[in-house]
Amino acid sequence: MNIPIVSSDQKLRAYAMSRVTKETSVELTLNLDGGEVSVSTGIGFFDHMLTALAFYAGFGLELRTKGDLEVDGHHTVEDTGIVLGQAFAAALEDNRGITRFGTAFVPMDEALCRVVLDISNRPYLVYEVEMPQSMIGGYDACLTEEFMRAFSMNSGITLHVNALYGRNAHHITEALFKALGLALKQAIRVEGDRVVSTKGVL
């Protein structure tokens, strides 16, 4: 199921898709211009992070992921990032009119994080984050990098993610996801009808 969502009077920046492998099943509906947020991946902390991302980005997001959690959370987190990235790129289509660049700093208690991105169609991830604790509840803190990589590679985004400082892995991770949401909200804001590139295309 890969479906551009169309209203009666205009095309929405929205997309629905699913992806099924031997390790995971992901079903997602994404609306870049808002809507309800409902997330279920089987990993409570990851659900919380994706909900925060969607909230601060201003997205509508309905997401259901079922993965091989009896192994660990890696496939669930990575495949969710793949599908979210693909749906994001499809919803934007040719990137016409968007601001393109986004930057956000988010503090959370002792932690301060920064996300800078370019919707460039040149996917790249720079991830400079030290996690003081390896686990956050049932969530492996190293999986945040896997999500960011999967999302950036499949959305066509150049993504720089930095934890400037922090002592609590929960605070660092939550600040990262919120900063990603805020930076995306800025970058997809429509400011005209042209592609923001000297090439004329992204």
C-alpha cells in the first residue's frame, strides 16, 4: 500500500504506505500538515519519542510497527525509520516551495542538543552523540543513531545531529527527537512556488 492522499479540492502533503519483511511489518499514514498522532511499535520509549517528533514537527502520524522484539529492538526501530523517511519524501514530492533548511536547539534539563538539516536529496548523516547510559527502559540508546540514519537515507535529507552536552541518556534522546521535529517543521514550511536551489531541482 503506497498511496498519495488526495482531498476533493487539493492535493495534501500526505502519504500512506506499508512495508513487510520477515522481521517487521510497518503501516504508516503521514500528513505533513497536521492531524492526529497515534504510534505503536511495541517499544514504549520509542513510541514516546516518535510522538514527540510528530508533535513538534506538526505532523499527523498514524504508525503501527510489529517487529521481532524477541530478538531485540534493532529491526523495529530501523525499519520504522525507513518507512517514515520514504513516506516523508513521497509526501513532499519535488520539494517545490519549501524552505529546505532547518535548525533547532532543544534543552532538556542538563542536556542540550542540536539538529541541522537540509532537504537536499543528498542523504547523509553526521551523528555526534555520546549516550551516558546504554539503556532507557527497554530501549537501547544506540538505536537512536540507527533511526536517524534510516530516516535520513530514505528521506533524502542531509542530517547533522549533535548532543552538545548532557549526563542523562533519556534527556539527550528526547531533546534529539524534539529538535528533529522542530527542524523538519521549519524546513518544510512553504514560502513560495519555486525549488530552493540554484540548480532548479533537488
